[in-house]
Amino acid sequence: MTRRRALLQGGALALLLGSRHLARGAGIVAVRIWPAQDYTRVTIESDTALKATHRMVGSPPRLAVDIDGLELNPALRELVAKVRADDPNIAGIRVGQNAPGVVRLVVDLKHDIKPQVFTLAPVAAYQYRLVFDLYPAHPVDPLEALIAERMKEPAAPRPADPAAPDVLGELIARQTERASQMARTDGSAAANAPAQRGDSARASRLIIVAIDPGHGGEDPGATGPGGTHEKDVVLQIALKLRSRINASAVAGNPMRAFLTRDADFFVPLDTRVEKVRRVGADLFISLHADAFLRPDASGASVFALSERGASSTAARWLAQKENDSDRIGGVNVNAKNTHVQRVLLDMSTTAQIRDSLRLGNAVLGQIGSVGRLHKGSVERANFAVLRSPDVPSVLVETAFISNPVEERRLRSDSYQNSLADALIDGIRKYFAANPPLPRGRQV
């Protein structure tokens, strides 16, 4: 009877505490999946650090991860339901108790991937994080994707070669030659004529504008008093600006927008800079909507890079906050290329900063017609994301999301459209005074 009473009391305790509290070792705080074409991130957040080993299993490709110090519980099973059908990289997830204190997680993949599995220490609102970043083994080259869009041909997945000389010209030449071969193979004069007209129509200088929606994924950026996340509103503005850029031309030359992220996922700061350089961007605009210590701070601002010091205390404070996003978003420190970071910083030139100030003035003059400006001149600060050595680059703080009035505006579709209109007008104004330099080849 005593033993039976103890068992009954133990069962009642299990009902009161739940499986998370009875699980041996770490308790699961949250599980998250961030799908994107660039890569898919899986995060397991826990109240103590987790240790994991992983291996790839081929045909069909799978990632097997063994997590020590953990018992299977409902929170882990939530990962199974969180996989979206449109995830570009994950087909499904299975979890099971592989051994006492060891949970095995198997990720079924849609194609070959290069996984990165690492842990993150507590920072900001996060506790300990175990992270799986699943990168496609053969990603689509972003530059070729832009050219394919222009040429109306599908982009082929292939490894990128950012060091190749005149890579844009070479890609265009290959696309044009492929179109010509297809026309010759057809053999009919009627079929050849449209192809020739199409090639002629495409004989123009492609102008690439890189748009960088700040933050994303694990890094929400600033949050307004009404719960609005900076990462969401700047992405919405960026998508609106992209449609305007893609419908525009400069002196008859078509423009194409390249987004450093087009969905809700995290992109490290130096990766944003590398992406901009890889596509051969003619200019770069990073979009933000930060918070300040006082809720009455208001107005838009435009910043250019400063290697020596910030133009104001507020500018220095904002740069420090933005540069901290890698810690919050979760960078795999073992995979960071510190040599690339150092080169990007050392190569920033006076000419780049001069052109960035010109771009900043053109943009500032236009967004001033949409709403109040925080400052009437382009400010300077050492923003990491502006350290591209050969691309005019500015950072636009569209408004202070910490201001309740400006937060409501940022959520407004009409205000987002007005900002996108002002930004494209600023871009056109800049190019009118500073025509893009010719590339090695023509589109």
C-alpha cells in the first residue's frame, strides 16, 4: 500500500509539473525554423547549454543530430509541425529518444546541403541556443539570377566565382550566346528574327541597386511600443522599392534590384557586404527603423560611413546598436572570415565615402518630403554594413519605431509606399548627376 501510494503521488506530481520539468538535464524554451532560399536555420533554445554531434547521411540526403543531456518532450516534437511545405531545403524532421539522455533529430533534406551546427551563449532576450544552418551545396549564383531575369531564362544552380574578372560581362555573354545557339538550331528565319530583335533590345547597361532590409530571422531589430518589429517593416518597404527599381531605367538602361534578404531570415553583416560586391552593385541602401532612449525621438536620417568617428552622439549610439546585430542574430564564429572583414574595412576609400555622401544627399532630399527629418544633413558613423570598398553605400533610418506615432506610420501601407517613392526618386536623382561607369561588356 505504501508503494502504491507513492506511485499515485508521483503521478499527480507529473500532471502538475509537466514533461518539461521532469525531463533530465536541459529544459526547452523554444524551437524555431527560419526557411529561406539562402539557407534554412533550425534553432533549439534551452535553459542550459546543449551538446550535439552531427553527421550527413546520403541518398536521400539527411542530417542526423544527437543532442546530449536531453529527454524527448513535447517542445521538441513541435519541430515536426513547424516545417513548412515551401521550405526550400527541409522536407521534414523526425525526433526520437536514441538513448537515455540522448535525443536524435533527423532532418530530411530536399537536396544536398552543407550543414553548420554550433551553439550560442545567452544574449539579449535569448538563452542558450543550439543552431543548425542548412546551406545548399550548390546555391544559385545571385548575379546569374539577376541576368537570367533580364534574359528571361531560368538561372542554373552553380558555384559562384566572386574573384573572376568581369564576371557580369562573362555571364551576359554566355546567356546571349546560348540564346543565339537556340535560334540557330531552330533553323527558321521567322524564329530567328524575334531572337535578333530581343538581343538588340537587351543591348543596354544593366544597373544593379542593392537593397538591404536590416536585421531578420533571430534578430528582430528594434521593437515598437505596439509590438512592431523593425525587421518586418523594413522588409515590406524593401519589397515595394524593389518593384519600383525593376520598373525603372536610367538613360534607357534598365535597373534591377538585388535584396540581401527577401524573407524573414538572418544575414550576418559581412555577408551582406559580400553579397553586394558579388553582384557588382552600382549602389547600396540599407533600410532600418531603429529605437531610441526617448519615445519622443522622431524623424528619418541618412548615414554614410565614417572611419574616424561619428558625427553625433546619437549616430555613434545607433551604429553600435546596428553593429551588435550579429551577436543577437547568431553568427557562427567558427565560420566567420576575419580576413575578409579586415580587407573590407581597410579598403574603404575616400572616393567611396565621397560618392556615398552624394547618394545620401540625393536620398535625404527626397524623403524629407514624406515626413520629418531627424537631421537635415547626412550623418556619419562607422556602420559595419557600409564598409563595401567600391560601392556608394548609405544607411537610411526610415523613422523611430520607438515613437508611437511613427510606429503607426511605419505599419501603414500608404506611408511605406510614400517612402519607397521617395527612395526611388533619390536613386534617380543620384544617377542623373552621377551616371554609372560602363562595365566591361554590355547587356
